[in-house]
Amino acid sequence: MSILHNIIDHIRSCLCLVLLMGWISMSAVPATLDEVLPELDRVISESDYYKRHSEARIDSMVRRMNSVSGRSRIVQCEDIAKEYSEINIDSAISYFVRARALLELAGDSAAVQRLFFESVSLLPVMGVMKESLDSFEAVVPDDIMPENKVYYYKAGHRLLFNVGSFYPAKSLRNKYLEAGMSMTDSLVCNINQDIPDYKLYRAQLSFMRGDTPTMVSDVHDLMELLPVEDSRYAQAAYMLGMYYDRKEKSDEAAYYLALAAISDIKSGRSCGTSLQALGMVLNKRGDIDRAYLCLTHALASANESKSMMRAVAASEALPVIARTFYDQDRSKLTLLTWLLIVIGLASLVIVGFIIWLRHEMTRLERMKSRLAESNKVKETYIGQFLSLCSIYMEKQEEFHKLVSRKIAAGQVEDLYAMVKSGKILDEQERIFYDVFDDVFMHMYPTFIDDVNALMADDRRIVLSDDGRLNTELRILAFMRLGIDDSAKVARFLGLSLNTIYTYRNKLKSRALRRDEFEADVMRIGQIE
């Protein structure tokens, strides 16, 4: 019954795998870099889910192995080792050792040799270089069984390329890479040309030899044929990405390396180098945050898989990103410094503007106050002017009545005597001067002080005790009101034209700035 259940479980797994492969083949692969990078971000964020799925698959295989015996147990053990070879190197070698022990007990020397080739090629990934090389080089070509020739070449291809990529010295590096190319050449000559592995190894050989057309053609054929989760799909996309990176076509390189990384993560593989290579390409493109994410994830995956070679390579790449972060931070700091300087200068300008604005507002308030006061003075002046006109009209009416009475009474001589005495005119002039002085001093209350400020200290004008303006001040008052015509001033004040000229010249001679005296008088009380 247990065997039947295992068979049913195996069939169910195969059906699920077929359905999954069909769904993958139908699912659309992101067509552009702008589409694939967000997909990569999503896949990285869900990497734990894919790891759990992979672990669950292996756990199911372990349970199946433990439930069977004989040849089926050996097959299951070998399958588990192959699954672990992309996830955890320690576990993979452990299961290969178990499978070899079972095969030795079964007496299957060909299978024992085959598993030796498959396991020894994993050792360099763990950093076991010398032991793996010694074990592989100890194999006598004549002792290789015919059915294991392809496995021998595969092991040599993988082992020698890993060793060559690990050594920094150019001489050692080239030595092992050339030996790896020789193994790959033999592998391509001996492998079945109808399987995808043939195109994969031929593409790798073409890539190393610089045969770009063949490599590109084989890689594209593989990517169209295989599902995304297949490890060969990831290797093909990785190869194409590295080709474009060498050509300094960063967009194309990032696109294909991102596809390879998505393939590795979705399948739960931890030993791939696609994320590390993608991180370096993204760093060149200036996508620093995503580059750092790729490299840290690659380092974490390498540590989980016990792949020392991948961990070293990822850790060596991280300082490059750190340096880019440092340079970026320095650039940001420089930019921030300049921004602070600009903001500081702008703040000073704003503060200066606010101070100026407050000064202007204060000045405007003063102007408004003075204008309001000036308007009140003007209103008062108009009222005084109307009052003066009223008084003049009353006096004219009284004079008219007086003249009419005198003439009617035949007192012409009396009338003539009154006119000749000038009393009427004197009274009119007195009223006019009183009103004028009062109105003008209301309009310019500091006029006398302002005039004296223009004079020499010992030649200032002194106001009379009754507070009325004297002739000099009235001349200057008329001047301030804009009546600059000496003839008009003479008529207003009842003086001769020469007298007015004399007063004006005397005032100038007493001024501190004689040439500008009259202009200075015009500026008294001016609103600024």
C-alpha cells in the first residue's frame, strides 16, 4: 500500500509540475526594463514564500525517500541531492555521499563514478579549491566509463570555471578558464544536440570565444523554450546580461540580469550570481537603493546556501555600493549646504524686506496722519475763507448803506472825509491779516521755527508779542502758498513793489543757503 501511495503521490506531483510549466509558459515575461524592475522588487519581497515552497518540495521528497527502499531509495536520494545543489551545498554533498554509499552497496560502480563527478564540482562553490582540484585531476581518463564521459566534462566545465573565477591572479585565472573552455568544448562535442543543455553549453563556449551571433541565437532559443523558473533559463538570461554589460549597454544588461534574478528567486535557488551582477549594473545606472537591495539579498542567499564563493563575491561588491552611497551623501550634503546658504540669504533678504516694509508702513501711517491733519487744516482754511468773504460782503453792504444814507442826506462832504481818512481800508486789511495769519499758522504750525532753521543763528526772525505775523513772515507765507509774483504780494500787503524786493533780498542775505533759500521755504511742511 505504501508503494501505491508513493506512486500516486509521484503522479500527482508530475501533473502539478506539468500544469505549473504550462502556466509559466503562458504567463507573459516583462517586455521592458520599466516592467521587469517592479516585478523584481515584488519577487524579492516575496522571496521567503518561494524559499518555503522549495523547502516544502524537498521535505516531500525526503518523506517519499524514507518510505521506499532499494533502487527507488537511491533515485530519491540522488534527486534530493540535485535539488539541494542549487539551495544548500552542504546538504547537497551530504545526500550525494549517502547516494554513493547506497550505490556502492548495490555494486553500481558506473553510478558511483557519476555521482562523484556531480559532487566534486560543487566543492569550489564552498571554497574547497585544492581538494576539489586534486580529486578531479586524480581521475585517470582511461578509467572513465563511456556512459560517464558527459558527466566528467560537465563536472570539469563547472569546477574549472568556478576555480578560475575565484582566483584574482591573472595567470591562474586564465589557466583554469582555458582548461574550463577545453572541457566545455569536449562537452559540446559529446552531448545530445536535441536537448536544451546542448544550446546552453554551446552558448557558454561561444560567449567565452567571442562568437556573439551564435551565443545570442542560442540564448534566445533557450529563453523561448524554457520556463522562467528553469535554472537553464536563468543561466541563459545571465549570459546575455553579462554580454550587454561588457558592451556597456546598461539598460539591456539590467533587463536580462533582472530576468535571471527573478528566475533564481522564484525557483528558490540561492547559489545564482545574477543578483550580484545586477546590483553592480544598477549601481552604474545610478539606481543605488535597488542595487543595495540586490547585493544584500545576494549575500544573504549565499550565506544560507553555504556558498562561500558567492558570499565573498557579494561582500566584495558591497563596498562599491557603500562608496556610491558615501559619494551620494556627500553630494547631497554639498547640495544641502548650498541650499542652506541660499535659504539663509533669502531669509536675510526677507527680513530686510520686512524691515523696509514696516518702515514704509510707518511712513505711510505718518503720511496718512499728516494728510488727515492737512485735510482738517484745509477744511478750516476754506471755512475761514468763506467767513472772510462773508465779513467782506457784510462790510460792503454796510458801506453801501452808509454811502446811500450820506448821499440821501446830502452829506457828501462827510462821506468824502471818511473815504479820504482810509479808516475803512485799514479795518478791512486788519480783518484780512487776522484771518490770514490764523489760517496759515493752522496750516503750518511750525512755520516760524522752520524758517528760523534756515537762518543764521544771530539773524533769526522774532515773532511780535501779539502773536501776529510780521511783514517778513507774511512775504514768506505768500511764497510758501505759491504766490511768488512780487507784484501780487505787494497788492495783498499794500506795499510798493520795491519794498517787496528789498524784503526778499534781506531775507536771502540772512539765510544759511542763500541760493537755495526760496526753494527751502517751498519745502516747509511738505509731506514726504
